[in-house]
Amino acid sequence: MTRYLLRRAPSALIVLWLASVLIFLVLRAIPGDAAAALAGPDASPEVVAAIRHDLGLDLPVVTQYGQWIGGLLSGDLGRSYLIGGDIAELVGDGLGNTVTLTLAALVLAVLVALLLGPLWAATRSRWVDRALTAFHTAAVALPTFVTGVLLIIVFGVLFRVLPTGGVPPNGLLDRVDITVQYLVLPAVCLGLPVAGVLTGFLAETLRGELRQDYVTTVRAAGVKRREVVLRHALRGALPVAITTLGLQTGALLGGAVLVESIFAWPGLGLLVEQGITRRDYPVVQVLLMLSVTVFVLVQLLTDVIHAWLDPRIRLGAAA
Amino acid sequence: MTATDPTATAEEPVEVAVPQRPTTFRRGKGLVGLVLVGVVVALGVIGPLLVPWDPYEQIPGANLLGPSAEHLLGTDDLNRDVLARLLSGIRVDLLISFGAVPAGALLGCAIGALATLNNVLDVAVQRLFDVLLAFPQLILAIGLAAVIGPGTTSVVIVVVTVEIPIFGRLLRAAVLRVRESQFVTAAEVVGAGRGHILRTHVLPNSLEPVLVQLALSMSVAVFIEGAMSVLGIGVSPPHPSLGAVLTTSLRYLDLNPLFAIGPLAVTAVLVLGFQLIAQAANAARGA
């Protein structure tokens, strides 16, 4: 297991390093001087030069990159130009909200898939099959912002039963029942595409499992269909489900930005949106790096879990 | 007959995991997809000619009107006819789907195919693709838009950049697979060069997965356009697009939820259409 991890980790680190160089260089290529923008149109050249020196923008690019990476690794994320304050503090403020939203969406998606996937694979009813095909296609295809706006129109405008934006005034931890009300629409919106993809893959893999010889053997021994699916086939389908889930991280990270924007959920997505509209590049830079890191690490973790669940990969890798 | 019917499993080889769906439904899916996309294309091409209003014209006294015979979808906050803006907006999304996506696909395929001719180049290109694919698509869009600034050009550049590594990878995998087949070995034996083999044997046999991905990517492109508008980095005012019209409507959901229905419906129909075409094409490959 450790050996497998050691074998896979270097390439993930190289990708992260290259991504950090790319992010740093690309954001440096933006036309216009941050120091001049900060100083305002009437500032004298001396003031601009002083600000440039303060921000470290007069240093060679390689030194600037080194300082940035060194800071990131030691937990110093730098300072925001325009929103103000330590980026670490800004990130800390939004992180809890984003993690809560993403986890809620993930739990929802997994529950829906575990319910509908086996049902879809084992059903003999044409109508259940059609309904699930329709659900799958809609969930996978419809953009997050379309479902988000529909949810707001139905539950917030027509029926007025759920809050359509923001977080509970006293924070997420004050009263769980109120937090759930605020969380349900954004979490459904964010989780739906993942639920669709996962349900589809799970059902497809289960159908494959059900065609295996061992299933015929167990069925011949008198085990019920439902039991074959839940007890035997589901176990065989698990590695694929985990990998699928890992690959959906990207969709979740991007989706979270959108969902936070639509439902005014004050997380990291809203921070990145603010960073872009106000051209606060140190903030954008850190958040881009953060999301790439999460994406790459989750994929690495997914591979490791997959190898752990499926000895063929683990042993093949060791050989 | 469902996929798990025991009589169907008896003759099939064990390793086949492709879901077996009835053929009629598969045909149905592809057909429905084509019709949905066709309807939106027709709306975008002919629609603006049939509406008496100009998408940029500010009509005096027509502020945030509800639907009426004169303005079928009402008017927006700047007194413009929503239907006229919606129909013109479709054109922007069609341009991105049928222009930017194929452009990115072509570039990606070219890079992916050429790189297989030279080992050093191949490694370099694969690393570059690794890095680009390490960014979630929408995050990449945000990063690029931060540099280029908002606007239609920005959306086009984002879509092209997102597609290049996807198609590059896809074609490379297909090329490597076909290159192993016997007829390619046979061509090598009679002395054909690598470039010649790539052109006449490998590429034509690698096209199927590319076509499936093309339909999927068109659906994603409509999503990216809308998402960038919602985030304020998409097609910039006063120009209309599906995303731009929808984003304006978001501010008036309480006042007039019908304002959002037009862009929502067209976006959903277009995206579903592309998705169904991709699913049908994929199923046809597996059969």
C-alpha cells in the first residue's frame, strides 16, 4: 500500500509544481501594474515605486515566485491587495461554509446513488427503467445554474417554503434545523449532477457484475435477486463507484463556485468571484492553487483507495 | 427485456460490461437529441428575423413588463424586448458550440496526433495536458478570464483551451490503440512512413470517440458560457447570450419569475439535445 502511494506521489507533485508555475506566470502576464492601480491615477512615480517595493514587485520574478511558494508551504498565504487583510484569514472565513456545502452535496449524491443505482440495475419494470433513464439524463446534462434557478423559482418564489440565499444569521452551528433549511437548496443543486453520474456508473457496473458466473451460481443456490445485488454485486462495483466519485471532485469544485454565487452562500467561491471582479490577484492566485491542490490530491487518494479495494491493481503495481 | 434478464446473459462473454439497451430506444435518443438541437438552431437562425424588436433597442415606457401579445416574454430592466434578446443570444451560444468547440477539438487532435510521432515531444505535450487537466474546467475558466478580462472573446478562448487537452488525450489514446493493430504492422512491413500511416490508417480509425466527445463538449460549452455569465466574467453587456439574458433575470426572480423561463428552457433544451446525441453515438459504438 505504502509502496503504491510512493510510486504514484511523485507525478502528482510534479503536476502541482507545474500548475503553481503556470498560475504564477499567467497572473503576472496581466496587463497593467498592480502598484499603479493601487496608488490611483494621480500618484507620483515615487509613490508608485514605493508601493511596488512594499509589495515586492520590484524583485526578480524567480525571487517573487520563491517567496510565494515558500509562504504557501509555511502557511503564509500573503496579503490581499484590495479586499484587504490576510488571505489566510479570508480563506479561513469562507472555508467552513464551502466545506459544509460540499460535504452536504456529496452525502446527498452518495445516498441517492446507493438507492437508485441498484434499483436501476435490478429493475424489471420498463417504467422504472424509463423514469431512471430520464432522471439520469437530466441530472447529468442540466447545468448547475439551470437547476439552481428552477429550485429558487419553485421553492423560494412560487411556494416560499425555503430560504433561497445566504446563511443563517447566527452562523451554521447555532441551530441545526435552521441551517438545514438554508443548506437544502444549494446542496441539492450542487449534488444533483454528481448523483446522476454516480447512479449511472453504479447501475452500469452492477449490470456487468450481475452477468458474472458467480452470480448465476449464487442464484442457482437459491439466493434472492435483491440479496445478490446488495450483498455480492455491490461489493464488486465499489471500486468503480469510488473512482467515479473522485473524478467528480472537479465538477464539485467548479460547481461550488457557481452555486455559491447563485445562492449567495459566503464561501470560497464567492471570494474568488470577488477577487476577479476587483482584480485582486494574490487572492485569485491562492484560491486557484488551492483548488488544483484539492483536485490532484483527491485523485491521488482515489487511486490509492481503488488499489486498496482491488488487489489486482495493488499487486500489479508492486510487481 | 431488461439488462439483467438471465436468458440474455447466457450467451454473452463474461467480460462484456456494456449496458444492453433496446435498439429502438437508442435510435429514439439520438433522434430526440437531433430534433432538440435542430429546434434551437432554427430559433437562433430564423428567430431574430421574425421578431419586430431589435435586441439592443430601448423601448420607451416598457420597463420590466410581463408577457403580452406585443412582448411575448416581456421586457427587461433596460426596456428591451426579452424574446428578441433571447433569440439573438442563441446565436452567441451556437457560435461557441459549433465554432469554438470544433476549433479546440481540431487543435487538440492535431497536437495529440503530431506528438505521437516524436517521443520527446510526446512527453512534453503529455505533461502540459496533465497540468491543464489538473484544473477543474470552471476553475480554469476563472483563471483565464482573470487574465483576459470578461467578454465573448474570453469565453471562446476558455472553451478552446478547455477542449485542447481533452481531445489531445483522446486522439493519442486512439492512435496508440490503432497503431498496435495488424493492418498497421502490415503497412510498416511494406515500408510506409509514420506520417503516412498516421494519415491514411490511424486517423480515420480514431474518429468515433472524437465524434462522441464533440457532442459532449458542445453541451459543456453551453454550460461554460452560461456559468461565466453568472459569475460576471462572460459575454459582457449590452450583448445578449443565453447566459447573459438569464443572469439579468436573476435579479428580478421575485418580481417576475417568467423572465427567467425563456433562457432556462432554451439552455436546457440545447444541453439535453447535445447530451442525448452523445449518449446515442456512444451506445452505437458499443454495439
